[in-house]
Amino acid sequence: MRHTVTIIGTWQKSSFSGGSDGNNCLELASTPAKLHLRESDAPATVLTTTRAPFAHLLAGLRADTVADQTSAP
């Protein structure tokens, strides 16, 4: 089931998302209780989370402890 999410606020592009075409960017919008993430090339698909799980994900990425799920075992 798909839900339509209306986000009040401004989408911000990641400063790490370089490139000249502008469509390879991770964008973030926040509300008081939630964080919303989307890709510039698929703005209708939004991942919604809270701050604690997102902070854990970022800490894992910075520490390089997040397992790569794309490579075969």
C-alpha cells in the first residue's frame, strides 16, 4: 500500500552530492518528530524515520561498520 506524504518544510540536498546533473542527490526534510529522506531522481519515494535510528546509521557509516548488503557472500 502506498501512502502520500505531505512534508511541510524545505528539502535540503546533501553537501556530499556533487555532480553536474543535480539528480544524484540525497535530500532531507525534517519535522519536529521525524526525518524524511528521498533521492532527487525519485522524489515520490520517501523514507521516513526518527532521529535515533538515523543517528545510529550515520555513526555506523562513519565507523565503517555497516555491512555491505550488495555484494554476494
